[in-house]
Amino acid sequence: MEERKWLCGRCGGELVKRKTLFEYMGRTFSENILNCPKCSMVLIPSDLALGRMAEVEEILEDK
Amino acid sequence: MITWSSDVPLEELRAYQLKCINEQVFRLFRCSRRYRSLCGGTIETLDSFSDYEKLPFLSSDDIISAGTDMVCVPQREIRRIVSLKTSGTENVKRIYFTSGDIERNISFFDEGMRPLCTAGDTVMIFMPGAAPDGISGQLSEGLSRFGAIPVRYGLISDYGEAALRCSQLKPNTIVGLPVPVRRLALTAPEIRPRNVLLSADYVSPSVADTVSRVWGCEVYLHYGLTESCYGFAVECPYHSGMHIRNDEFYVEIIDPSSGLPLPCGEEGIITFTTLRREAMPLVRYRTGDVGYLTEEPCGCGSKLPRLARVSGREKTLSRRPNINEIDDILFALDDVLDYRASYGSGVLSLELLLRPGAELCGPERVLQEKYEELTIQTELWTGEQLPGKRALEYRD
């Protein structure tokens, strides 16, 4: 089955998977996620937000 | 304008606090669905503290389940989130702070540390908080503002190395957790800082006494918690109770069984309301720590109530044996550097880390006097480390 295409809600560009750098509290980590090549808007899927991102956040949000 | 060190008449302070409480309560009520529901959907202006005392309490569980519901500013105004794992569960308690919240705490650290050190003095900080705006970061910033020189060491894992750094840097003041600082004192009695500030854990009188005796220094106590943005109350040079950040918190001591406020001198649950919190106001938040207030005038001239003593966590103190009692007994023995304990079926098992060359006289006997009904087993360790950290684990 053909993979579903995502269009950017801001500029209409077709999203492509790209290594994306996240920065939080002075630390960085990267993930391959959908990006808009025109305006750089990113799509963060819920499994990433509730999974790895939440885990990393909790680790960094130390006392 | 009331600040932490203002020595205003109590009536004037209470009027200021009631005004701030009204503002915080109404803001939380407006922003938080959970708080509205806790209040039964309605709220009226609080004209007196007896009106205030009818408000519901907030607990740790309320904060956990509220998530962002209790955040009262747009997310872009949040500068720092602290995530706390609650022991024994997967639940995470998240506390939110704006730049203003952090800034006011740094100002308290700045003012509160001035009696201990001055411009040009080195201050060793053996506290966690390497992350931006963490405990040691905020403390360092506060110290730098009056020219003291903070050294952010972090928690001690190698006591020899920590002692070496101290002998090179010759700190005027050492800030740290009570048990590790005591161990550092016994490991390196020659360091001799002028002042020590103990914080972030239960401070057994035997720990404070040992540090002060071995180093010949003044020991100051500070009580704070993440929910207060770390700073809450600290001793002045008269050591007659910890001066509360009255401009930031209204403090009550609550009877755990009746839920009613207790008078000064009676021990109960330390409960507070934030007065100027921007990100996440807390109203009648039950900290779970047990302590009592004093209103005896302090040697420094202050007549305002102070936090006289913090005895430990409510949950811990309700058990027998508990880790605070064991601290009091074992840390009165200079040969004991640290310990781990477990308890079950009437048997209290202890692993004791001893000073090199220690000739330990009867820790079992002292413990047996306290716990006549228990069987005490001890295992002695010497050397660098015990496996794992100081704890009392309940096997049953």
C-alpha cells in the first residue's frame, strides 16, 4: 500500500523524512521525522512526543 | 514592599499575605479545572484567615494528576520544569517555573547566604543540580551577585578527591547534603571551613553536631523543596529557627488527623501557600514534611514566626524503625561513616561503613536500647563505598 502523504499546514509543501535536531535545556538529540522542505515546519508524531521525547525531558528536568 | 528579610509587624505581614493569597487563589481557580472542582465550583473573596482555612488542601497527588492544568501562564512563559519521580510508582510530578519565580528564589539565595560568606570567599557546593536553573545553578548565581566564588562540585562520589579539592580551594563555606558533608568532615577534618550550610534532606542533630565539632565551624540549616523553587527557610547567625520567606509563602502547621492548623510549638504537617508564584500557584499545599514553628523572638531581632524544626517525612516517621531514628543513633558514632539497613520480621539488618582503623564500640547495644523488641544484625564494611546508597528498606 502506498504510504500516506503529509502536506504542510502552513505552506502546503509535501513533508519528507529528515534527521531533525532537538534542543532542550542545553542538550541535543536527533530523530528522523517529517519536515517541510520549504518552511521547515516539523510533524511530531504522538508516539515520539509521548515516548522518547517525554523520557528525555524527564531525564533532563533534574533538580 | 515586603522582602524576605523585612522585619515588619506580624499584623502588617498577615495583611500582605492575605492579599497575595486572594490573588493566587483566584488565579488558580480561574486557570485550573481541577482546582475549581476541588473548591466545589465556587469561590468567594477571603476576608480573613478563617475564610482561608476553609479552602481545600492540595497534595502531591493533585499536582501529579493535574499535569499542566495547574499552570497559570502561557507555555512560552515557562522557563524551567522540574520532573520528580515519586518513589515506588511510575508517576511523575512536574513543577513549573517562570523566569520571575526563579529570579525571586535567586534573590533569596543571595540574601540568605550573606551571613555565611562575603565577596572573595570560596563556597563549595556539594549539591545536585547541574542542569540549567537547577539548585546549584541558582545558588551559584545568588552567591556571584555579592562577589562570593561558587564552586559547583556536584554530589560526592569520591571523598578523597572531594577532600583534595577542598584543601586546594580552601572554601570559607561548604554547602551540601547532611550525611555526605558529615562523612567529608570525618574523612578530612583538616579542611575546617568557617561555615557549613546543610540542606535538601533530614538533618539529624547528631549530623549537625558532628560537622560543627569536627570542623569547629558554624552549621546553618536550610529547608527547601522543589515545590518552593528550592528556597524556603534558612537560619540566621543566631540559629534560633529558620527564617521563612514570608514574602513568598504563607505557612501553616496542620494536624494530620483533624486537618486543622496547629499553634506555634506543636508539630504537624508543614503546609504552605505561594504568595507570588507566577507559573503554578500552590494553595494549602501539604508538603508531607513534619515540623513546627516558633514565635520566640530571635537573637537577630525578628519577632516573626520561624520554622523551628523539620523532623522528617510524615510517611517515614509513622514507621518503626525509621531511617531518621537510625540516623540519630548511628551518626552520633564517629566511626560510622554511612550505612544501609533493611527491616522485616522483627529483624533489623545493618551494613555499616566504618572509618579506616575504627574500633567500633557496640552500635548493636545502642540500637538495642532503642529497639528492645527487635533483633539487630550488623555487617561491617571498611573502604571507599557501601554497595548502594543510605537507605532503610522494608522487606515485609
